[in-house]
Amino acid sequence: MRVTVIIPTLDEDQSLANTIGSVLSDGEGRGDNVEVIVVDGCSTDNTTRVARDMGVKVLTTLRGRGLQMDEAAALAAGEVLLFLHADTSLPEGWYEAVRSAMDDREVVVGAFTLSIDSRKKWFRVLERGVSLRSTRFGLIYGDQAIFVRRQAFIDAGGFRHLPLMEDVDCVSRMKAVGKLRVLDEAVVTSRRRWEAKGIIGNSVRNITYLMLYYMGVSPERLCSWYYSH
């Protein structure tokens, strides 16, 4: 089974090497079974240089995470696509975990459990909340390294070019055609956005925006609110 790991970037030269390294550190990640595409939204730092120096494919597109990931998916060679945020690292043995999940032909979309790179106890509470949201309600976000069967992803319409909630929208459509699997293995994501906006405040904000999205508020309006606060 071939997996294409797609990493959307925008000014991520400080974290990207670690992210790519987590993909390649798995023995399977260095072989023909894994393709890595960094899809950059016109960074102004050294993001693309870091990616090229590590020997992975680089694609440049217009800015917008949904658009970037969709453009890379169209060029991917893998039967499975794994979308990895540039500040998130895959666990050791990630390839085998994904392959094992995809052995069930009814599974079309999956994600990892989330771990945050901090020892603060509030982050453990947050992680448990994410686990509950994912396993009980089937709500997964992009920072959990979503993976999909490529053909089912294409059939479902891929990522819509939304300014926000592109991950929630895509997963919702994928679940309509097959099963979701949440892995026990955890990706490790940066604590930076929670510390920048506050752990509780950022969590409440995310839940609020998710509720507003399901109530019919457009991603465009949510995006304008999100980035103005």
C-alpha cells in the first residue's frame, strides 16, 4: 500500500524539518511505499528550501489550506492520502498503523489520537476531550493527521476551498460513504496556538465555531471572526 503524505505549509521553516523527519524516520517512510509532498502557499521564509533540502517533493499554490491540500492530492501517487499539519509529528510505526486500519475495506477515513507537546496538566484534559470528541462523536480535526482512501476522497469531492472548517466538511462527506477509524497511536502537535490564545479560550472558541458551523454560519464569516480575535 502506497501512502502520500501531504503537508500544507505557510511560513513553517521552524517546524517543518521535524515534521518531515517524523515521516521519514519510520523505516517504511523512507521506501517506495511513502511519497511526501510539501504544498506551500507562497511562504516568505525558508519553508520550501527546508523541504527541498530534505529531498521531498515541493508544490507551490495559492494560499488556502483546503486549496493547497486539494492541489497536492490531485498529483498524489498513493492509494491512501495522509494530510499532516506542518507543526505536527507522526508517531513511530505510523505507516503500519495506517496500513492496518485500511485493511478493513469499509474504512475510508481515519485519524490519529492527539497529543500536545507540553507537560502542563491542562493539556492532558484537552487531549481527553479531543479523544472523546473523536471516538464518541466522530468529529476529527486536521491536526489529528487525517488519512483517506484516495478514490473515496475523489468521489466525495475532495477538500472544498473553504477558508475554515475544510477538514470538518471533508470528513463529514467521507463518513457518508464509509467507516471512520480513530487510531490509538498519537500524533504530537505543537502547543503554540493554545499558548498564544489561551488553552481554555482557544478550546471554547473552537467548540463555539463548530456549533455555529453546524447551525449554518458560513466558513467565510467564521473565518473573519476567527482571525479578528
